[in-house]
Amino acid sequence: EAIRRRGCKVYYGSLDERPDGTIVTAGSRVAEIVASAPTIPEASEIAESCIPYVKLLDGWGLFHRSDIGSEVLLEKRIEQAQLIREIYHYRLSRGLIGRSIDWIPGRGKIEYEF
């Protein structure tokens, strides 16, 4: 309820429901908290304010990544995506999409089609 009042949504991930209806963690990604705001830093701040309200009933602590949603991480991901697009266009312009070329000393160039 406190998370919803702050304007966030919770999306559940690695959870299992036992036959008795109890929900238990089943992996490393238990939940995501998502917030909307005019800017990324504002949304990140809102989502971070909800972290104290996510708890495990057995008393175990949760680990969360505070860098997700940060401008620094998003900028890094944008740069990676741009590099991937550049590589794709380079390979496309040279007819290399769907081909792999290796160089083995003593044998020379080996091409694979997939």
C-alpha cells in the first residue's frame, strides 16, 4: 500500500506459490519497483523511496541495485546500443550478416554461413 501511495508499481519476478498459497522467493530477481516522473532522476528517487517497504517475512535482507535507472547506467546502455547499431550497419554494408569469418594461422581464412 505504501508503495502504491508513492506512485510506484511492483512487478514480481522469481516467485513461487506453494500449495498452501504461501509465496516464496525462487531466484535472484524477486521484484521490480517502477516509478514514472518527468525526468529519470526524479523517477529513480521515487522508486528508491519505496525500497524500505519491500521485505521478506522470514527476516532475511534483500539486496537491491540502486544504479538501475540512473542516468549514468542509462547513458552507458545507450552508448552500447549505438555501437551495436554501428557494427550491424558495417556488417550489412559488406554483406557479412549471417556469416562468420575466422583466421587460423597456417590454415588461413575460414568462413561460416548460418
